[in-house]
Amino acid sequence: ACVGRGMILTSNYQARKFGVRSAMPGWIGDKLVQELSGGRQRLVHVPSNFELYQQKSKQVMQVLKEFDPNLRSYSLDEAYLDLGPYVAIYLQ
């Protein structure tokens, strides 16, 4: 399975076995799966839901901020945090 039709946003491990990757045109992913499986399998395209993705990203970032209030977020799914102080307290 993959997310996206015209352009693939991401794919699961099963699809990756056939070479399906993000930023790949959907028709190429379809062809890869069909040809490499000998026609026994087809790529399933799941539509993206950007609003839900934004909501879940916000929830995750709020949890991460509990561990580092100085969290640096660079995109919806990329953040950097310092876990050193938390680990020091946890290990005591």
C-alpha cells in the first residue's frame, strides 16, 4: 500500500519490497508491483488526509515538548530535542 495516487507520499514495507518509494509517480509504483509480482499483486493507493496529519503532528509535538521545552521543530514530522536532562533525572 502507498499514500497518494498521482505522486506517492510514502509506502509500506510490502510495497517497498517492489521498489515503491516516496516521490515516485503512482503509475510507476503500479507498474513495478504488477510486473515484479508477475501480475499476482496490485499496489493499493490510500488517499492522504493532510488535516489529520497536521492534528496528529501537533499532538506528538506537545508530548515531545514535555521532555524538552526548547524543542526545535522544522516540519510536521521532524523535530530535534535534548533528552539529556530527562535521562539524568530518570537514571537517578
